[in-house]
Amino acid sequence: MALLAQQAIARSGLTPTYSAAAASTTVLCGDRSFLHVKNTNGSSMTVTITATATVDGQPCSDLIVTVPATTGDKMIGPITNKLFASAADGVSASITYSSTTSVTVASLTI
């Protein structure tokens, strides 16, 4: 899984760089970390962020977001450590996409 480079939104503005979505990626977690997904495909698709947290020994549900077809545009987050940080490194979240055709993504932080 490739780690998406996190881009910082500044007061002066940010023109984000988008990457083609891969079947699975990782992003850095944080209280100010977000994922921006754009879908220009003719079909809707889903983004799944794997939850790693538990409450009273019960696993939390993954975050599943549907991105509409054609002009779909979703900001997802915050992607917090508390809910999504990988047990392996404690700082990244695992993300999968139901489709990658005509889907671009950017990892952002404020």
C-alpha cells in the first residue's frame, strides 16, 4: 500500500495535487487529516477507511463513504488516530476503493 503524501492547507491557499486512486492506499492520521475523493466515472463508488479502534472490546465499524457518479466529490474526515491508526505503525490509516477508474484522491491536513 502506498502512502499518499499529505498536503497542508495554508492561509494563503492550496492548490492540491491529486493522484489516481489505487486499489488500496494509506494516509497519515490526525485530528486535522482529511481525504478528498473525486469520481468522474459513470458509476458511484465507495471508499472504505478501516477502523482499528475497539470500545469495551468490541470493534468499531469501518467508515464507508459513497462517492456519486460523474461529478462525485467528497471530503472525508477527520481521519483520527483514535479510530483508524494502524496497529503496525500507529500513524497511518488503510483505505480501499471499490473502483479506481476515473477516481483521484488527495490527502490533506489543516
